[in-house]
Amino acid sequence: MTRKPQRVSVTIDRLVLRGFAPDQRDAIAAGLTAELRAQFADPEAARQFGANRSVASLRAPPLQAGAKPQQTGERAGRALARSVRP
């Protein structure tokens, strides 16, 4: 019997970015989304969750301004992925 790969579904209802210029929002969100997609694309990452798991709210650690907005989003995505893994 072949097991169906588990699926991870991430929904971002609200993204609060304090201390960043308004014109950086879209690039930060794009970097965050791309990194979360990459972090959870691997079937092994999905298996780490085991049974259904829901997380109502996550906070990324403070991020240093100065990097390109896309890279800031990617760093936030990596930090968030680490925070939800068991």
C-alpha cells in the first residue's frame, strides 16, 4: 500500500511589518511566502508534523533592517518554519 504524502497548508491572514517602509511590504511578503513554500515542500518536512496541528499565531524574531526586502522575508520564513517544527 502506498501512503499519500502529507500536505502542509499555510494561511497568512495578517502580516504586520513594523519599522519597514511601506514600499518594501510586497517584497518582504513575497520572500516570506517563497521561503515558507520551500521549507515545507519537502515531504519529510510535512511528516515532521505528525497529526493535524494548528497554530493560531506566530511571531518571527526581530529582524534587522538593511538587507534587501526579499531577503528579510526569506529570513522571517526560515525563522517561522523552525518555530512550528516539533
